[in-house]
Amino acid sequence: MTKHAPATPLPWMYGELTEGVITPKGAPVASIPDDGIFEADIDMRYLAHAANAYPKLVERLYFIAGHAEDKDTREYANDLLEELGEQRG
């Protein structure tokens, strides 16, 4: 479980209702103006993908930090968790 969770439950989807809107099962989370900028479409897909992947990333980093045989690998996983603000106190 992560310390950081969105107010709107995951998973988020992009373009389910209309292009330019990130939604969790139909309710808008974020939107961008339809100004024809292609990069905005890519950014919205990236945000939805990253938000959905974040909990699994943190879960795996905790596992590596606690179970990796190599000390450097454990320390690297802990450093990443700390950078994400997920380090357990």
C-alpha cells in the first residue's frame, strides 16, 4: 500500500468518454482543452498510465528493499522509495 493515493480511485482510463479527459470508470479526473496540440494527448495517456502503475511500483520496491540478497540493491530500492515519499518511518 502506498502513502500517496489519488482522491479519485484507480484505475484511470484515457479517452473513454471523450479525448482529452482522464476518467475512472466514467467520472472525469482531469481534462485538457481541445486546442489540437498532439503532445497533450500523449501527456494525458502518460499520466493515466503512470497513476495506474504507481501502486505496483511501490509494492515491488518494498519487496526488493526487504528481500534482495544484494545490499546495494536493497539500498537502491530504499533510496527510490524515499525519493517517492514512500519510505516507511
